[in-house]
Amino acid sequence: MTTATSPANFTQLHLIQPLIARLAELEYQQPTPIQAQVIPSVLAGHDLIAGANTGSGKTAAFALPLLQQLFEQQSNNTGTRGNYVSGLILVPTRELAKQVADSIKSYAVHFNGAIKTVAVFGGVSANTQMLALRGGTDILVATPGRLLDLISSNAIKLDKVKTLVLDEADRMLSLGFTEELNEILALLPKHKQTLLFSATFPEQVQELTQELLKNPVEVQLQSTEASTLVQRVFTVNKGEKTAVLAHLIKQHQWRQALIFVNAKNSCEHLADKLYKRGISVEVFHGDQSQGMRTRVLADFKSGVLDVLIATDIAARGIDIDKLPVVINFDLPRSPSDYMHRIGRSGRAGEVGLALSLIDYEDYHHFKVIEKKNKIRLEREEIEGFEVDTTITEAMLAANKPVAKPAGTGKKKRKKKTQESSDVWLKKS
Ligand code: AMP
């Protein structure tokens, strides 16, 4: 398995001038480690499997060589596209589909329209997407369900696909897209280049890898990139999370804080409670219309909105430049979702902060999250919100969640055990 080496510059990666020029405009000064490893392998035509989170620069890692290959093939091509697609990128969510397609269009600016890119995803009318697909497309970024709909209405055919990219493969499978994925894979030509990106490698992804990839180059980053992300965990009393959160938001005045909860209605409840405490927030979850989600995300990305409360729908793929802080108000159910959530912060070498608020009911689960992700974080307390030691100690002794004793009486306030190194918490 290849590991991170010091990245070359983009010219050394043999990218062509229209791409180099665009990268300079975008102020990408050097390739990220994943780009330094993936780009040459893709250009050499290899299948590839890469362990990469969003924030590592993985979109450009597959998009740049794909654009280059298609551009070069096109120069030798005189034929029409029909309703064919050459590069198919499968992604788990609508937001990611739009984001990946936007990035590709941006990287391709100096191809002057020679490479067509279309994004298709559910939740919006299929008609506009069908129109966009007329005459085929060089690159199609798609969520699996909508892609199958469009195939069954003959809007697109997959038998000329030259490159398949599975982005966030683990998420795709965990969202239950296995059947759709298999249907799509059956429609693809046998001879193609396949690139698979995944943050985690559960059994399902490993099986898929074995079925799909031929002698793949394996790229796994050492956790050097992760060092730009500071993870902290605060113990709080049950029922005090909202007060702690409001305190942190007011104290640090973060410009962009993404707060994760586990349910759609928890988003709304927490938003109401924060609003009553004078903090204006927006919510982002799967019950909102696509239009609403797009608007909220645009406001958050542009900095109009400081605090966004979201379900795990926002945990993958959404790229918000330099997000300074991510807060787990509710712990994610699965340890891998913890990694996806915190991956929203500390993007592409920026310093980020991931905070988790845990009360005694979360304590055991957080240990599981730590164990699975091979991390161990020091429990900290926030001044003014120290935990009730009687409950904490009972919890520690039992090493599992304990029921809060009835009529606990007066809280024993413990002195703050450690000075928070607030350097990471300050508004930058
Ligand atoms: P991704 O992991 O693909 O979601 O990318 C994360 C963020 O890093 C995006 O905002 C990209 O525009 C940015 N990015 C990707 N590659 C580079 C690079 N080589 N230099 C600077 N920023 C980059």
C-alpha cells in the first residue's frame, strides 16, 4: 500500500497546461498528499482504491486526471456522443453530486466547453436533467437512484463508460444503495478504469473492491493531514448540553459552526432553544426541500449564517471551505460517522476543531467511538458547567451508562480539572 510522500508540484504530476493554469488561479499551490499519489496512477490507467476523507482534496485527485484523459481522447475523436457518458462518478448524496460537478466544471474552465459535465440527483424534477443529458455528456456525476431512473427513460446509456469513480463508497453502501449499485455496475462495460474512494473500509466495501477492481493501486494516507484537526471532548451534565452549547457559541463567536444532531426534529428543537437564547441558527436535514437545503447551505458557505444544525446528511461530502468548528451535540451512532462528521473541519491543511459534548449517557458510546477510531481524548470540563461528580463516578465504576439516581440532591461542583487550552477555541 502506498503511503504519503512529500507532494510534488502539479507540473511534475504531468498535468496539462489548461489544468495547471486553472489550479494557479484557484491558488492551489501544491498537490495534497492524496493528489500527489492518485493523479499519476490514474493518468497511467490503473484501477485504484484510496482511503480518503473529504477535506483531503480527493475530488481534484480524481477529477483532474479524468478531465485530462477525456480531453486528450477527445482530440483524437470525431464521433458524436449520442446519449453516452465517458466518465461516470457515483456519489451518495445530492449535495455531493452538485459539489463534485461544480468542482469539475471549475477545473475545466480552460477547456473552453470541450468537456461537458452534468450532475443528476433525486429530489428535483428529472426533466431538466434529461434536457441536460441530450447529446450525451463527457462526465456524469450521479446519485444511484436517479441515474437508474434516467437510464430506464433512455436519457443516458452506460455502455461507453471508460472511467468509473465511486466516491464515498462506504457511505453509498451504508445508505442502502447496494442494489442500485449492482444494477448500475451490470450495465457498465467490462473494460474500464475504476477508481474507488472511501473514508472507511467495512466488509461490504472490501467485497465491492474485490469484485470491481483489477490489480488496483492502493493509496492510504498516513494521518498527517488529520493533525490539522484538533479533537476535544467535554463532559457535561445531562440536560445542560444546550446551555453549554449556547455558552460556547457566545463565548467564541465562531463564524461557521456546524452542529450535528441525530434526528430531523432534534435540529428544529435545538434551533428553537438556541433562538430563545438569542442565537440565530438554521437547520439542514432531509425533510427540507432541495431548494431550502441549497439556500441554507449557500448562506452557511458564504458566511451569512454562522451556525448550522444538521443531521448526518451534512456529514459527508459537503465541502465548506475552512470550516473552523464542528460540534457533536448528539454523538453519531456509528464510529465511522464520527470520522465523517469531524472531517468537515480542518479541510485541506487548515486547522480545525471538532468538539463533542458528552453527558453520562454518552460516556460508554464515546469510548466505543474512540476504540474503533483508535483515538483517545482527554475528558475536559467547561468552567461554570462542571459535572456532577456523584453521577460521573457511578458511571465510571459501572463502565456503562447509568440511570440518573432519583433526587440527586445538591450537585457537588468539582473544581475545573484542567485549563482549557483556548487557543483552538478562539475565533480566528
Ligand atoms: P475535497 O476533499 O475534494 O472535498 O477538497 C477539500 C477542499 O480543498 C476544497 O475546497 C478544494 O477546493 C480544496 N483543495 C483541493 N486540493 C487543493 C490543493 N491542492 N490546494 C489547496 N486547496 C485544495
